[in-house]
Amino acid sequence: MFNRLAAWLVPSAGPDDEHAKKRYDILAQLKKAVMEVCNWYEEKNKLEFQGKRPLEEEDIGMHDLLWSIQSCLQHGLREGATTSPTSTWLLLHFIKSTLTSSDPSASIPMIGQVIDEAAKESSTDAGRIRCWIRQALNQSLVDATLALALLPSNEQFLCATYEDTALLRCQEATTIMLQLLSYVKELTFKLHVTDREFSRRRTSLPNLSSMSGPSALTATPATSTESRVDVLIEKVEALVDDVAAQADEFMSMRARALSDRKKGIKPWQHVFNVELSFLVKNPYHTRHAFIHPYLAVPNFLVECLDYLKVHAGTPRLFRTTVSQVYVSPVKDYIEANGKFPAHVDAHVASAVVLEFLRHIPEPLITSDRYDAFIASSRMANEADGVRNLTCLVADLPVEYKVTMEVVFGALAEILAHADENGLNVVALSIALAPAIVRKRETRENKSQMQAQEVRMAAIGAHVVELLLLHHTVVFQPVRDQIVKAKEEFQAKQAFLEMFPAMLKQPVRTDDADMMSIWTTLAAHQRQLEQEALQLDQPSMGSTTDGCKSHVDACNDWLVEDAALWQRFGFREGTALANFNVGGQLLLQCVAFFLRTDPTGCQLLAERVNEYNMGEAFAALVLVLLNVLKLAPTPDQPSLDFTLLSMEPFWEIFADPSFFHKLFALSVRVFDYNWTMSPRPEFGRILEETEAQMTWLVQRSPSSVEDLVDDWMLYRQQAATKATAEQTAKETITMETKLLGKSAILSDAFVAELDQVLPITCQLCQWKLLFSNDVHGSSLLSLLTLCKGQVLCGGWPC
């Protein structure tokens, strides 16, 4: 019932009708107060086993309820009727004097009796009104009294007492007011009947409202003290409310945590009440979370909207109230499984969409742009408003405007089936407005937003209506960006799927990369021949002639000539046979390495007798495919780009030459490991290289150049560590060669002596003799003795 209040009021509420806005604010406040009082009444009596405990004025929601009833009676009083806004007593006096005597119903005498008792409790009209509200709640006669006053026969009196825009003159508003007050009738009240101001969780309140005019200037010190006490109490109450709100928030979060634990739902699986900016970056719920921001839309939302488009002909779609009994299991399934269930009622699916949009902490239009969206919808020229909405949507964060485009695009397709589902733009706008056109709800503005829920729904419906009617124009820039992102992603998919296929593509002699490799190797061989001739020939002239003859021989080499390839470690019988395993991919990688690395040919020449270059390079290509998870497996014959995008090295795929650069780096890593190993074995060195490349790519690099920098830093740190370990080892070695400790000889001095003459037992004896300060320069004496010795088989003679 409470949730449908907005739907009752919106159709007749014009966005520019200030009087209607005021009526709706009062009714919204009354609705909120009734809900709080009813909820508190249930909570208060949960642990009471000896009957219901009545509500008192200090209970939660009572102040708002009393104030809301008084506001309904006072709204729209005519100025001519009385100079005081408390003349609402005229209405009650009219009921007592006119209606109770003419109607013999059973409740009528009781109504008149309550009015008489209120008149005796105070000497002012304002006090009598407050007394009557308290007494009428105790007797459950508020709705009955007001219903009696709103009879058609009393229209003339109401016209004379209230303005035409008053709440009691609006038939729709009075109907809702009486309906809400009927819920209060079922509760039990025990209010102390007095004419004091309505209290807010306290038993007494100084009446300061009567201080006006000259009497306010002559306030006594006691009155001033009471005023300060009142301010202090208000601050304490505000603090209590804040603590209570925090406690409620904590308890709700704790209750959800316990419920999720029971259902097996982890915190990172949450979908509802989660920031959209976080949700679109969660790969569990968003398939393209790391692929492209313009493609990142929650999976379940896309699946749910697709499901609604298939069932667009369902009658009363988005207009049927669905119980949480049916919605909650679907929400739990989405969070637990990361997808929308297969078989769901279309009305439940529409309720899930509204539930998701309503509980996004930051609404789709964002709080910062809320006023701008409202102002655009109110422009006199609709074309200007649509143009402003287009600019506002384009200015939204990427995840918000993309989600809006997906949602409104699907809703436009559903509206196309209006003949079947009976849905129109106005009804759909009313249903979507509270979920989309709103501000961010915080602890400070929560009560204010609930109080203005009705008016905001009426205003926001026009914004949603314009977005639905002109979605093709408003979202066209966003749609273009989405199409561009899809094309880029498809091109990237084709690019990455190309590498495994290139392994099996045969190599031909006339390939450009083949010619590039041969040219580079031949040029380096000519350089080696020239250097050899310069060392062998003493005269420049003969060197020049010899070099020319060798260069002529090099020019006669062909690409198929295996001799040139074998000089650089490619040991197969033909040039093409060296690329049988790696295919075109290996050919391109080798060509890139030799073309970009100035010392590449020198490395190949130095390792010509140590391992087969063709086999080593082909193995490195396969290692890279496995490290980058680009190689198909029996369990996964095709690439899963959702899983691949979750890898920390996804960003390096943006570089068109990333694989060739990584191959060049892997060659250097392999050669470094081969050089540093005392007994290099091809299989073990290859495993070490794979482990190091895996470690490098797992460091979340943004480019291949970052990997190169990390590798160089690793080598530098490893060299520093090795030097330190070697120095420590040498120090320990020196100490083990000596007997005892010297007061004047350091380890550095001992090392210098060891270089002049290997330390032996004779030297150790000298060291013990000349290690005292009394002998003066012991180091000089030892050096003199050492240099004067003649080694005989490693021992001093």
C-alpha cells in the first residue's frame, strides 16, 4: 500500500504546480510517519508477552505523525477567516455544533465528547488543536472525525474556511490522507492529553513559540536558560538519531552478511546496492570488464533485458506489483551464479531491473547532474531540451551512459509491442522515474528524500519520457562509441587468434622476412671476413684485395645456401628446414630480433657450437605462447577472451609488435641463463627462461618496455648480490687461512699478502711473529720477507 502512494499522486501532479507540490510534501511526510509508527509498534511488541504496549509520545515517529496531522488541517486556511493559522479549531467547532447533533450514529457522540474535552484543556485555539489530536488518537477517532468533516454537505463551510488549493479541498489528497490514517486506527495509543507543543522523544518542552512582540525583548533569565537547555536537548537528540542510524546501518549490513554466508555468497559477488563503477570492473558479473569500458555492462542486466525483449508481449509489463517473495530468490541466484536464471516470469524480470536501478548508490543520471536533467526537461522548446539532454548524457561517466543506452534501447523495443502489453510511454516513465531520476541517498538526506519522493517522481517522469521518446537522438553519440569499441575488440580477437595459426603456416624462400634475415646474416659475415683479412694481411693494399674477393664470394651466396645459415647456428640441411617447427611466427620473430638488436648476429656467432639456433628459437616461441596463454589446449581449443582479459599482462596486447618484442627479450634471457650456468643444459635453461618470463609478465606491465626495464633491474640487482656474496666468500677464505687474530692486520692486508705469496704455514708463523704493535710496521716486514722468498713447488724455500 505504501509503495503505491507515488503512483496515485503522479498523474495529476503538474511539475510547475507549487500548491500541488506542497500537498504532496505533506502527504509524503504523513506516509513516512505512519510507516515509522507502524513499524515501531510491531518492533516494540515483539518481546511483550502480556498484551500490546500502547504508543507514547516519545516513541519513534510520533512527533512526525502529530505534526503531519496538524499540517493537513492547517494547510490552505484563508487569510480572511482569521489572522492566526491556528483557526483549524473552527473546523472542529463546526463538527461539534452542527454535525454531531444532526447525526445519531454511535460514534458521533464520542466525537463530540472528544472535542469538548479538548476545548476544556486549553484556552488557545492552537492548544485545543493539539489536545484534540492527542485525545483523538487515544480514542481512534481521527479518521472518523475528518471523514465527517469532508462530507459533501459541508462543501460550503470548507469553501469559506480553506483556499481552493488546500489539501482538504483536493479530493484525491483527502482520499489518500484518510486511507493512511485508517492504518493508525488499528494501533493503540496512550498519549498524555495536554496543550504543550508536540515533543520529540522527551516529556517536556519549554513553550517558546508564544514569545513574540514586546514580551520577547524582556525575557527573564529563566526563559533564556530554558532556551539554552532546549538547544542542548535538540543537539543530544540529533546525536542520538545519528547513532541510531549508524546502528541500523550496521545491523542491516551484519544481517546481510550472515544471510550471504548461509547462502554461500561472497562479498565480491554482490550486485544490488553496489556502485556501478565497481560492478562494471568486476569480471565475475561483467564479461567485458577489462576489455573495453564502452562494452562493460553487467551480464545479468543484458540477459534480463534480452529476456524482456523476447517476452515483450506480456500484459501489464512494468505495471504489476511483484512481491519480494518472488524477487529475492532471483536476486540471490544472480549473485550466486553471476547470470540471470533461464525461466522466470516476465513481471519478476521487470521487477529485478527496477530493483537494480533503484538501489544503485549513485543513480544513472548522477547526483551532480540531477538539476541539469530536470531543467532540460522543463524547457519550453522540446527540441532545446532534447539537445541539452544529449549533451548531458554524453558528459556522464562511461559506465553510466553505456548502461543508460542499453536500458533505454531495450525499453524502446518493449514499447514497440504496446498493442500486446498495453504499456505506454507515460506509464513506463512513471514506473522508471523513482529509480533513475533521483539523487544519491545519504544518511543526512535520507528522511528528506523520502519526504519528497512523491514530488520527485512527478518531476522525474517527464525526464524519462523525453529519454524514451528521443532515445535514438539522445544516445546516438554513445551508440557510435559502442560500435567503435566492438569493432576494435573484434580486430583484437582476430589479431590474437592469428598467433597459434602462424605456427603452422609454411615458410617460403621469397618471403620478405626470409630475405631480411639472409641479408643481415650475409652483411655480418662480410664484416667478419673483412676483420679477419685486416688481421692476416700486413699491408693495406693486400687487405683490400683479399677483402674484395671474399665479399664477391658472399654476394654469390643464395638464401637456400645452408653454409651461411650454419655459420650462425642454424644446423638444418636447408634454410627452410630451420623454420619447420615455428612457421611464419618464428620467421617474423627472428627477423625482428636481428633487425632491432645490433648485437644479435654476434650472439648467434658466439653460440654457433653450443646449441641449435633453430630449435632454441622455436622452443622460445612455444614458451611465449604458453606464458601468454595464447596456445590452444584440449580443454580449451579456442581462446576465452574474458579469462584472458583478467590476466595482468592484458595491456601489452595493445602493442602490434608485442610478441616480437617479447621474443627478443626471451632470447636475451635465455642467453643470460646459459652464460651464468656453470654446466648449461638446454632443457634446464629453457625451463628457467620460461619461469623468468612468467614472473615478468605477471608483474602487471603496461608495455613490453616495462618488462625490459624490469629485466635489466633484475640483472643489476642479481649482479650486485653476486658481488657481495663473492666478497663475503673471499673474506671468509682469508680468515680460514690464518691462525688467530691480528691487532694491526686487516683482511684487506692479508689478501694483498696472499697475492704476493700464497699463504702457507711458514707465512702464518711470520704473521704471528709480526702481529704486535711493538714491531712497528708489521705489514712492511711481512712484505719484505714474502718478496724475498723463492717458491719451490708452491712452498717457500
